[in-house]
Amino acid sequence: MATFYDVRLPDSISQGAVHSLKRRTEITTLANGKEHRSTAQSDSLRRMNIAFGARNEDDIAAILELWDIALGELHAFRVQWSLDYKSCRPSQNLSAIDQIIGEGDGARLIYQLIKTVSAGSRSYARNITAIVENTIAVALDGVPQIEGVDYTVELETGLVTFSVAPALGMEIAAGYEFDLIMRFESGDISAKIDSWKAHMSGRTYGSLPEITLIEVI
């Protein structure tokens, strides 16, 4: 069975990559010209073309080494999604009240880290996993809690476990940094040094290969 390796693509590569979102929507055009649109995919999938993040031969070597470690498409690994890797906006500082993750009921101990974005009356929430070590902060009704004393967090799953159940109605919030769990999207990989050198000199972009990663939910 495929596994998740707790290794990370170098940030210098992911920060220069081309980021994109992927969602599958089925569209049926009816006889009257109206459309029926549906999707069975609850979450968008993040994709990255990391070829544009490689700046030199060492970066290319690092990508090829990760390919070997992951056995191509088989195993997933950590990647920083440079446009969305915090509980807040990328330019902001983390806060223990960035994201509301639940409300206490006096009995429940375990809560999943989530991230919610809103526009007008619409909101979209997704579970957050692959937490970056030593970045989490948790608050109860705005009061910061102590990791290792008041709560623990499972980095791979994003599950927060309290030592004492938060009281009824108590607001539970958290701030954190996280990675995506991604894998290579294609079953093969290619690299040509001259293409990257031309890309870095600004002479051409068209000859760069596409080395894409896709998020694993």
C-alpha cells in the first residue's frame, strides 16, 4: 500500500513553482440550453509545476532524488504550498485565534484542525493535516494554552487532544503552519540542463519540462 513519507520538498523549489487548483465538475447542457452542474469532489486539489522552481543543477538533482525516494507516483511527501500554508494570510503573523476549530461540550477531548475561508455569505472549510512542528498555538475563549500541558497535537493528522475537555460553549481556536501531502502526478520524469539554463537567463520558457505534483487527500 502507498504510504506518506515525512520528508519535504525543499522550500526554495516550491516557492518558485507554478501553483494551480484542480476541481472536477460534470456539466450537462440540457435541450433548452440550460446547464446542470454537479461535483462529487468535496475539496479542491492543489497542483504544482515544480520545474519552474528549479534554479540550478542542485535543485534538479534534489527533484530527481525525491523522485527516487518516493518511487515515482507511489509515495506522497510534504510540500509547502507557498500561497496557502498558514492559518492566516501568508503575509500575516500567526495567532492562536486565527481559526475557530470547534466549541467545547464538556466531554469531547479531540478536535480536528480546520481552515475556513469566507466571501460574503459563503464559506468553505477543509481539514488541515501535515502540521509544521513547533508552529501550533491553541486558545480557549482567547486564552492561549500550553502545548504538552493543556493539549497535544498529532502533526500528521492535525488532531488536537486536550488534557481536560473544554467546557460547554467554550470557543476553541488555533493558529498553525501546515504542508500539503503531495505526490508526483506522472509516471515518468525528465530533465534537460540546457533548458533550465536558458530559463534562468530569460531566453525562453517554452522548453522547460513539466514536473507536476498533485495533492493527496
